[in-house]
Amino acid sequence: MAIGRKQSERIVENLDSPRNKTTPWRASKEGTDFQEERISSCYVSILEGGTRRQVAERHRVKFNICLESAFIDYDNALILLIEEQNATTAKLKEIVQAMRFVGLRKALLKGNLQAYAMMLKDLTAELGVDGGAENISLNISIEENKKEG
């Protein structure tokens, strides 16, 4: 039997009601630790794969809780997963940018100006600087050295 949206919202409201916060087992340290354990377990289940329903069902069976609580734990675990992925993405962007700066420095020191210009174009595009990529031009002039003597 599937529950409707309004019934699901009512369940969530009941879980957050002041009466439930005064219930000893929900306000206790053990209740909070148990909920964190459930969310961590659900996080691992999400990483193992499956649909939302499959993960919630495995979670329900493992902890002997109702399906609505399993879906709430699933949503909380998904929030943690998204936050972790955003942090990882930000770190990876910083690493890539640092590698580009090292490459730019090496290309400039070696005198490889064409590679330097291309890397600078890519870097400005990544950073979202408009107009920078179109204005880059490379002019190379060669002067002959005449030996006096």
C-alpha cells in the first residue's frame, strides 16, 4: 500500500513535533547515535547501488524500521553524499588549476609560447573570463645575430 504525499508530509510533521522531542528515547544520546548509524548505513547502501526504493527496502529490513523512516534516512544520507561530492569537486578543480599554472610556468620558461597561449586560453575559459580567449595573439619575430669580427 503506497502512501500519498499528504500522508507522507503528515508523518514528517509528526516526527518533528515537540511531543516527540520530549520522548525519552528520541531525546537521548542513544537515539541520536542510532539515527546517525542508520544514516551512515544508508549512505553506504546508496554507494552500493540500486534504486531509491531498493535502498530504502534494504535499509528497512536491516534496522527493522518502517519504510517512511527508511526514506527519511535515505534523504538525509543523500544530502550528505551531495555535500561530500561538492567538496570533492571543489578540491579537484583547485588541483587542476594548480597543475595548469605549473604547466604555464614550464611552457613560459622553455619559451614554448604557443603552448603557453593555448593553456592561457583554456584557463581563462575555465575561470569564466569572457573576451580573454579571443584577444590572445601570438607574434614571433626572429632576429639574426651578426657576429662582428
